[in-house]
Amino acid sequence: MKIAFVGKGGSGKTTLAALFVRHLARTGAPVLAVDADINQHLGVALGLAEEEAAQLPAMGVRLPLIKEYLRGSNPRIASVDTMIKTTPPGAGSRLLRVAEANPVHDACARRVELDGADARLMVTGAFTEADLGVACYHSKVGAVELYLNHLVDGRDEYVVVDMTAGADSFASGLFTRFDMTFLVAEPTRRGVSVYRQYKEYARDFGVALRVVGNKVDEPDDLAFLRDEVGEDLLVTVGRSGWVRAMEKGRSAPFGELEEENRAALASLQGCADATYTRRDWERYTRQMVHFHLKNARSWGNDRTGANLASQVDPDFVLDESGRKRSPGGLRHVLDQDAMTDAV
């Protein structure tokens, strides 16, 4: 299943995403961690040295390879030059599995040893000096969206994505790609303002959203979050000596993490697992197509010189078996798009 961590910059979302990856890895489940934040810190939070993290292969740099592999023999995609971040799969497209070996994982994923367990890590790549003034960070995150659009994941395998801070996630359809979104909020007015903004933007898309209160040190902190967030508050996490030591380079066995924080991580997993039972593959595919058509009209057609609506296979709905033919299943989305163009 796919899980996102979002929140205000400095809220601790990267730290909590890394702790959750460690927790999941200890269960023996396949875990893929993805750093999609403009500040690339997930590798270090997982215990890599700064130099090691800086050498991780960037998905953004390998986007041509990713596109070429995913395109497969899909006759609706004339060339990789016409593929954009939202291009959906169709008949002939190559799909991805979390635990498999494939050219995309070979090029972009690296194994990270986690205290006797392990996970694989992929990163979008840092925003570099060469990008200043000429590129948008979302062009790098687009590699993650394209990857997730072609990923077939199951109940007992996990993809954990550390998203960019604040409401920047809404610059694309990436925010709809997850079974569960955990919003990390500090017990402050600024902390909960991101929650309100995120919930408002996500309201019409069926996004499963729960709040993880972080840096909750006293009863007043908890009362504040309960008043501001209500039933969306799932768990709270206090300041951690284990985390502080790790951040100073003095890592300890993960089993020594505070008992209450280990219990909070188990609650996150239980919440995510329960959400998976309500996954709607048709809606997932429909939203994918919706954002593809929206991006095509906004900039994609002009940039590629092609009619990107023609990339949509109206008879294709992704499902857990890998691919599902649903005759005309997406026709109403295409018809609605045609009406939008007419207006």
C-alpha cells in the first residue's frame, strides 16, 4: 500500500517517515521509501552518512529511462518525448511491483540496512544550482508521480513517501496516489493551519487523512490538538531521546526506541492496513486520468506538440492483478473532458 507523510516544514515529517519505515522493515514486509521532498533528508534520517545520501541515484535524472521502460508497447504513446508526469498506463504499458527487480529499481533504488532489517530507498534528487531560475522542483517530483501511476502494490507491502512540505503536494495529482496520508502537526497554530489547508484541498478527492501530533510534551499540547483537529487526530509523539541521539550520529538499536513511540508507529500501521480494505482501483485510475487531462490542457499539449488525451486507454482500469479491461470504463471521464474543452 502507498502511504504519504506531509506537514509543515520543520514539523518532523521526515523523521516520522523514517521511523515508520524502520518499524515496517522490522515486520519483514517489503518496504520502499521514497524521498519526494525538496529538502532531501530521508536517507540521512534512515542512518546514511551525508556523503552516502548525496550519492543516491536521482529519479529525476533517470526520467528518460523510467519513461522508456514504462511505455512498453503501449500503442497510444508515440514516443517517450510525449510522456509527462501524469501519463497513465494502458494496454501494453509496463507495470511495476514493489519487490520485483526491474530496470527502474535497478537504476533508482538502493538497499538501506536498518538494524538487521532492510528497505529500499529512492530519491527524486536535490534541487541543484543548475536548476535555479530555469526549473521547477515539481519537474523532479513528476518522476515519483509517473512511477506511482504504474505501480501495482498489495496489502502486505509498503511504499512510504516523504512529501514536500506544506500544500505544495497539490501542484500535481500526486496527493491522490496514496491509501493513507499522515499529516504531521505540531501543537501550534501554524502546525494546524497546514492541516486545515490540506483537508480543504483534498476534500473532493476522497483522500484518507489522519493527523499525527508531534512534539507533544504536555497535556495542554494534546488538548490543543484535540480541539483543533478533532477525530482526525490518530496518535501523538513526544520528544524522543532515541531520535535526538540518532540525529547526533549516535545511533542505537531500533528496539530501544521509547515504548510509547513504538506503540504510536504500530497504530500508524494498523490505520494504514485498515484503509487498504477500502481501496477503489477504478477511482484511483479515474483520478489519474482526470489529472492527466487537466495537465494536458494546461501545458502538456503545447509542450509536447501532441494531443495527450489520446494517451488515455478508455478500456483500461488498473487493479491488483496488474491490469484489468473495463470496456468504456473511463469513457465518461473523456466525455467530460471534451465538454470542458468545448466550454
